[in-house]
Amino acid sequence: MTERRNSRLKERKIKPPSTIVYAGDSPRRKYFLECIFPNSKIITSYAGIENQAKPTAEIVKEKIGFVRRKLGPVDGLVVAADIKTQTLSLATEGHGFLKDRAKVSKEYEIKEIFADMANASRKIGIAPYYHLFSSSRAENRKERASHCTTNTIELDPEAVGVLGTETGHNYYLEMFERFYDSCEYKSNGKLPPAKPTDLSAGISLSVLNNIDAVISIDGVRKGTIGYKETLRSAIFNAGVSFSPHTLKPFIPDIDERIKNWEWLSAMVAQSLKKQTPIPGMLNEILIFPAA
């Protein structure tokens, strides 16, 4: 069914929209749109929606609605994306649950999040992990599309324990700055450097993979066949959050364009580079047995 639909989309020879209105203020998402739609005019209109308590699907719908009310009739494509992070935590009753995390306002909050994950991991006896939930939406006068994407990232218990300490926190911030202030990330000046407070929960999958803190992504273990592609997909979701399924009705070859996106390839290559081991770690990945 999906293959037939994709074939029909290609036959229609859809031209990319001449104007795209991005309902948001993320430099990475705007840069993604500029790279994927090089011949389209990209307009950024701040969406004004910051209620992290709502599901991401509702947030992106509200963002587009806000922009439509603000700008009036739009002759083009209006797009929005949002992402939420949930981390393993310990309930007062002693069982584990996934805790919603908004963007941090202070960098020390990241240390507390890692410490909370480490504590829950020790008490429950499972590896610490977190979920990424993203939603994206695109619509014009004739058509609309939306999609949700999830990733589950399993982390090394020892690494998370160290990252929840002052020493580990300082190391994480150092590695974060090294990654997000690099020429590769900034794409030779086309992007500003990112700060931990710019990311959902302040957690960077790219940095965590960089420092050997990741065990698996969506069940695919690091070092096994298929991990690099799984990492690429998850980094795209974490950093951009626009699902290819959302954009496919408006640009049928979106998968190929994302595959050939040089910036994303550079981010994956950077995240696979070995860094100085986390201070205080044995530098061995600990793996809990399957339940």
C-alpha cells in the first residue's frame, strides 16, 4: 500500500512549494528546510507555544494555527515540529516510570536528571534509558499531513552514574561545547552554536554516543550491523524532528534528500568519533540481562 502511494506521488511530479512558513524558532529546523527546499523561500514565524505539558501532536497543531491567525491566508506550505524527552525515574511507590522533561533553564539541572536516572536504574535493576517523542505537521490549502516518531535510547549505567556527579557533569558540558561549537555542527557559520538549554532536557544523543554512554537505540546495540543507520535516524529525529512521512506528500523524494544531506552525515560522523573516556569510568559498557 505504501509503495503504491509513493509511486503515485512520484508520478504526480509535485513541485516543491515556492514558499514555506516555518512555525517555530529553531535554527536547526530552519536550516534543514533551507537545505531540503533550496529553491523555496523560507519564512520563520514564531509560534508562541511553550506548554510542554501538552502532547507534541497538539503543540504542532497549535503552532500552525497560531501562525495562520497571525499571518492570515498563507499561499504556501506551513510546517511545525516539536519534541519531548522522557527519562527513567523512580516513583515514591518504588517503581519506575518515564518522567516528562522540558528544556532546562539551568545547566545544573542536567546533572540532576542523570542522577535521577542512575538512582532509578540502581533501585529497579534495569539499564537507564530515555524516550524521544516528536511530532511534525505540514499543511497547505489543499492537503495536510502529520506524523509522530519515537526513539528509545538505552544508556550505560556506569556512565549515567558518573554524569550525575559534579565531575561527570563538567565533562559532559565540555564535550557538549566541543561538539556544538565545532565547524561541522555550525556548517561553516550557517548555524549558531547550540547550548544545553537549547535541547529538550539538555540531553544530546550525539554527545552521549560520542562519549560511549549509549548501549542501544531502538533495540539495536552499538557496534552491531545496522547501528549506524539507526543512530542517523535518531540523531535526525532529536535534532530536527521533521518526519519524512510528514513532508513526503509535498516533496516525494524527501527520503533521498535526507539521505544525501551533508550536514546530517557530518553529525553522525562526529558522534561516532572516540573521545576521552568519561572520568572515573572503567570504560566498559555494562549490560543488564533481558527481563
